Amino acid sequence: MDRRQRKTRESIFRAFTELLNKKTYTKITVQDIIDTADIGRTTFYTHFETKDDLLKSLCTEIFEHVFSEDSGKEKTHDFSDEHDTRALITHILYHLQEHMDVLPGILSGESGEVFMLTFKEHLKELFAHSGKTRASFVPQDYMLNHMVCDFAETVKWWSKNPQYTPEEISAFFLETTPLFE
């Protein structure tokens, strides 16, 4: 993708997230996005087939960054030397915090269902490989499902209570969901 295409795509994402903070996903039209991004209809459809495609692409962009394998030093945090569950969760939360201005809008209505479905898929893969769970009579897949759902709902709650830091949210989550050794 060349520079011009990236700028146009970023403009569309920005317009879409701005609109999500003002109205529900179902009330946003492609025309609203086009007007807010100040682009032509053909330009929109060159990048996205539908509004749903735009939403899925936005989620993918967020999650590719959030769940990147590289947990190196960044402007707001450095987990390059830490590889335990707490560090992993806190690292994810720092990346989600960067999108806190748009999360409440994305998480509302139908767009929230798409976001949460994609988020849970990523979490399931991540948590399945992140450590050894405590021995228990509870089936492993149940424990994994519990942790994924609990963390996803924690993020949803945090989007409505953004005054907490990623470290605090991580501590809250691990204190109430002590599934890892």
C-alpha cells in the first residue's frame, strides 16, 4: 500500500471512529463515513466493500498491534524482559489504552459484537499458550473459556472506567481470575 492509500485508509478509520463516538454502529451510514472523511464514494469502496468490512478491518488493525509478538520497549511501557502472564496482560492493556478514545464507541451495539468475537479469538489463542494453569478437576477448555470471557468483559468494563491504569486492571483481573500459577 502506498503512502496516499495509507493516508486515505487512516482518514476513513478516523472518520469511522469519530462517528462511533457520536452514534451507534447501526445508525452510521457509508455516506456518513464518506462525508466525515471528506472522500468520494468510489474511494471508500476502493478500500472497503461494506461498512461491516470497515469494522472488521479496524478490529484487525487494533488486534495486530495489540497482539504483536514484539513486546519490546515502547514509548509508554517496556515488557521486553518480562514474559509472565501479568506482563503479557498488562502489555495488551497498554495497547488497548491507546485506543481508549474509540473503544466505548466500538463496544456499543453490533460493532461491539464483532469486536468482542475477534478479541476473544485472539485471547483464546494467547491464553492457551501463555502458561500452565493450576491443576484442577475443572476441564482445561472450560478454564480457558472462563479466562477469555472474564478478560474480555474486564476490558469492556475498563472502557467505561478509564481512570484505572493498565497495571491496576491487570491486578484486578488476576486477583479475581487466579487461573495461572
